[in-house]
Amino acid sequence: MSEQIYVGVDLGGTAIKVGICNQAGQLIQTYEGPTETEKGVDVVVDNIEKYVRHIVDQSPYSWDQLAGVGAGVAGFTNVREGIIIFAPNVGFRDVPIRAILEEKIGKPIKIDNDANVAALGEAWSGAGRGIENCVCYTLGTGVGGGIIINGKIYQGFSGLAGELGHISVVPDLEAIQCGCGKMGCLETVSSATGIIRMAKDAVERGDRTSLALEQHIAAKEVFDAAKAGDEVAQRIVKRAAFYLGKSMAAVAAALNPEVFIIGGGVSKAGDILFSEVRDVFAKSTPEPLQKGVTILPAQLGNDAGVVGAAGLLLRS
Amino acid sequence: MSEQIYVGVDLGGTAIKVGICNQAGQLIQTYEGPTETEKGVDVVVDNIEKYVRHIVDQSPYSWDQLAGVGAGVAGFTNVREGIIIFAPNVGFRDVPIRAILEEKIGKPIKIDNDANVAALGEAWSGAGRGIENCVCYTLGTGVGGGIIINGKIYQGFSGLAGELGHISVVPDLEAIQCGCGKMGCLETVSSATGIIRMAKDAVERGDRTSLALEQHIAAKEVFDAAKAGDEVAQRIVKRAAFYLGKSMAAVAAALNPEVFIIGGGVSKAGDILFSEVRDVFAKSTPEPLQKGVTILPAQLGNDAGVVGAAGLLLRS
């Protein structure tokens, strides 16, 4: 029998990215087209179908070799029913995407949220390749997470497992309110948003720093300043790393994963972030729970979304 | 075919308790005999065999109906290989208990540590009956835990999943060192040992309290004083409950279990403990992660050990 292929769809607010993976999780080719969110749900869904058919047509594979299509989206999803409950970037609310795409494409369809899908991508063929149990953090605008157990995404009771950004880690007296409404969530300090907020606070306070924040400051500028030796910027990055390490220690005690993977824009801070995270994890985690456990940067970058989405067919 | 039965063994330092369960997790009868730790490993193992044979002989069931034997022990176990690595109370070190008992008893044998086994007992036929995903805390001398995923004990990478007592929850400046060597573990505040320590500290400090601690103060006296309105005792119980609730919020964000079960001696504190735990959990957990989630007292008491051990045959 000829080789089977899997198409992953990364459904974003401005672009839909599609990619073909083989059974080993290797990304063979990708294609990207506009989402056209402003034209409504039907057009967006038509575009998904169009791009999936296009990439398979352009590939060395036949349509018969396509085993199925997986899709990841930022938002709330009902994985079991295949419904996108709310995806603000794409303008979807209660869209039964699996049923619609199965009808249009005629192949098995799976969906999940972007953080779970990215985690699966890394576990399948990125930093966690070959690892059965790993935990992935995606440090972007918010902090997303995904728990991989026995090679598969773990959903939990109501599909909300892996909401690592909402682990409450900041002590009450230092805590600020998170977008979720609670105080002291990891997301308030270890996301790009958190880092930018801390940088703005420092500048407004008059801290002696090379940071001079205009309206469009990004986390990258804070990392650059930290690397150049700015102590205020270093303190901010270390604070983000400190609470990330603390949350990992808690997750390690509960779940004992083999590998922690850190991806997303904030992970680009590099050594200054990773060395502090590893240090705090080592200080806060009992020895036996550290043994053999590694903390690694994500490897797939922006491809994690399409790879993980393709992986949904085999690993969910 | 006639009904199958499962024998659970709770291997303790002074007594070995055995119990027969049916396939539904109902505990049908129990028997208890001395461990005789002082006579060495061979005698202890002979005693296990003797008590297992005895309880089946005394029961309405035949030996042929016995599907297997499970055993739980306080200590480090290698579940996959069936080895008790270190169980100080029983004086076992590197005892390949599964192989030995399989030879003696001629039935499948499973083992696990006491916290996992208690969690499985509660999940199988106690407070978590019918629930696929739950997390159990056992608040005793230490704080043990067990994670039940899809009805089974989750072991993690190196068999250490569920070490909930070593979640670091106390902020650094208030933290004391745990027996594990790390600072601020849940066990330092939410175990009986932690409660007794806080009570002793209060008395020694000269706090105005009805507690007058002699050498053999137990956590129960602190609970009684708290119930009688002693503010110092109330503060101690609330502190234990506060960090327990905080740890649950972290676990909920990572694992999204349906039910949290709290057992062990400290859970006997009752309402004052549970109401504070529920309150802190509600304050520290985003709404969607609270929805449908309950925090319940354990139901099986001391029987959780034998029931869960018997359950290992069906649920591991």
C-alpha cells in the first residue's frame, strides 16, 4: 500500500497555513493563503477546503493517500464534537467545523486549540520527538500549554487541561489581575504582554534603564536590552523566568513529565530565560522529580501548528 | 463463569491488612494479621501469602475465583518491575515482591505505593466512583497524592506522578524546609506534622490560645480547639487549607480533573478545612476550570488501601 499523508491546518486571523506531513511527522511542504475573516464563516471554510485541495494537488501525493485533515485554532474548541466554540481572531462562534469539513473534503477531520496542537507538534516531531510524556508552554501574547500523555494530547474533564498560563504563581501581595479575572496567573508575568507591562512600569517609575518605551515596544526590545547588560531589563526577564520555573516545579510534582518544552516568542529571549528557568526548577523541585527531566526550547517555530494539526489524526 | 474476586493487601509496618473485592470494587471482607517486620523479609512475605490464603479460605469464594492480588506499601516502588525499592516501615529494600508472590501464590500480582493505591480505591469505589479523572490528596504525617486518568493511576515518566505534597506553594519569604530538602512544599503546612509544628510555634511564641502543647499533641487537638472557637487554632487550620486550595488551583489548570478527593487524618478537620479549601480554590481558579469540578472528602477511610490494592488488577 502507498504511503499515507496528513494535512495540518493552522487557522489564523489573517492567514490559513496548511502543511503535508508523513506518518513520521516530517513536514513535507506548506502553503499559505488569506483567511478572509471579513467575508464570514462560509468563505473561511471554503478557503480551508481550497488550500487543502491545492497543497495535495501540488504535491507528489494523490488525494487517495490523504488519510485526514487536522486543524488548530486559537480559541475554545469542543474536541469531542468537533466544534469551534469561540475563536475571536477568526470570528467563529459555535461552528461545527468537523461536520462541515468532512462533508466538503470527504476525509476524517480532527480539531483542537492552538496550544494543544503546538504541543503535539513538538512532541511528535520537534523537541519532544520520541518522548511519551511531555509538557509544553507557548509563551506568546498569553501563555498557552499542552499536556502530552502517552504521546497524545490530554484533554481533562472538560477539555481544559494544559491551561498552564492560569496556574496561580505570584504571591498574593505582588499579584495583579489576569485577563481571566483571577489574581497572580503565570500569564501576568511570563507572557509577552506581561514582560511589556513590567517594562512600561519600570520606565514610568523612572528606573535607570536603557529602555525608552514608545507605543510599540515589543518583548524583543526588553530581551535585547537584557543581553546588552541593562539590569532593569534583566530583572524583568528573570522575573518572567522565575515564575515559569515555579510553575514547572508544581507541574513536575503532579505529572512527572520527562520533558518540558518552551516555545513562543518569549522563548526567543534565549539563555537568560532558560538558565533562570532551569535554576528555579532545580531549586524548587525535589531531586527524584528532577532526575532525567529536561527543559528544552521548542524546535518547530511557527511550523508547530501545522505539524501538530496533522498529528491530530494519529495522536488523538 | 463464576464471579471473579480480587484481593488487596495493605502492607504496613505493624499489620498486614487484606481484603476481598468483587469486580464492582465492593469490599466483601477483610482480615488483619501482624507484619512481623522484625523477623525479616522472608517472614513478612510468608505472612502476606498466609493471610491471602486465609481470607479466601474463609470466604464464600473458591481459590479459582481469585483473579489476582494487589499490594500497596508506603515507600518507593517500581511498578513496572514489581519491586519495592525502599519501604522503611516494613524494612524492605529492593525486594522483587511481584516475582516472589507470583511464585508463592500462583496468581497475577500488582504493586504500587500507598498514596496511589488509596487514590485508586477512592476513584474506583469511594468518593470518585464513576469518575474517570480525579486527583486525590492524602493528608497524613506527610501529604501524598494520586492522579487518576481514565480510571487508572497515572505514573508519569519515572513513576513519581502525584507527589502533590511536594508542590512548592508557600512564598519564599515564609517558606520552611521540607523533609525532601526543598523549601515551601505543601507538606510543610498541610500535613499533620505541619499543623502540629505551627501549633507548637504558636504556643512557644506565647500566642493567646487554649492549646497547651505537651509532647504528644496531635492534629486533632488543633481541630478541636478551632471548632471551639480558638482563633489561633483556626488560623493554623486555615493556613493548611489555604495552601491546599492553592495547590489544587495549580493542579486544576494543568490537569482539569472532575473531582478532587481529600483523605487522611487531617481531612477529619471537617468543615473548617473544606470550606476554606473550596473558597481558596474558587478564588484562585479561572471560572471555566471550576465549572462542574467538586472537592469531596474521601469515603473509604482506612479501607482505601485494601480496596485500591485490589483495584490494581483491573485498573493499572
